[in-house]
Amino acid sequence: MDQLGKALYVSAGLFWMAFWALAFGYAFSSLIQVLVPREVIAK
């Protein structure tokens, strides 16, 4: 049972680290789409 608790704790930690990376990536991508005109991106 103790191993299951450790596994869940590690899994939650990895999920939390991945969540922040994904959130930052989506926020950065959104800023680029809002601030940079489509014509510049198309070039």
C-alpha cells in the first residue's frame, strides 16, 4: 500500500510539472497569435 501511495505522489508531481509546461506553451502561443499579424506569420 505504501508503494501505491508513493506511485500516486510521483505521478501527481509529474502531472503538475507537465501541466505548467503545457500551460506556458499555450499562453505563449496565444500571445503570438494575438500580437503578431497573420501576414507576418504567413511569410
